Amino acid sequence: MKTFYRGCEIEVTKEKCLGGWKMIYFSVFDDGFEVTSGYSESEDTIQEVIKNMKEVVDDYRDHPEDYEENEDDEDF
């Protein structure tokens, strides 16, 4: 399911992984730039994960500096 919230695109899907069980995959993009993405084995519904991602977007909008990459954060 794809939705838009506060200018960000949120996408959450529940699909069978290569191991055969269902996984939740999620991503949040702002103007083509990734805010967050990942996957989970949780039993949450897609709607619950979207609600959680909306909270991430709220935090991103309130504190964008927390989501910026710094040169010091690089491991290479």
C-alpha cells in the first residue's frame, strides 16, 4: 500500500520472502530522497506500520537534522 503524508511517500507491503514466510517491507521517501526503509517479521498489519511510519515522518519534519548524514557517520 502506498500513501502520502506531509509531503512524503510511504510504502508498506507484506510479501512472502525467499524463506517462505511473510515479511513486512517499508520505505519513506521525501522528494526522491530516502528517509528510512527496512523490513520486519512482525505480525503488525500494514495499517499499523503505516501509522508508525507517519510518526517517523512527524519526527523527520520536526527534527530534520537527525536524519542528515554526516561525514563522521561513514564507516569507510
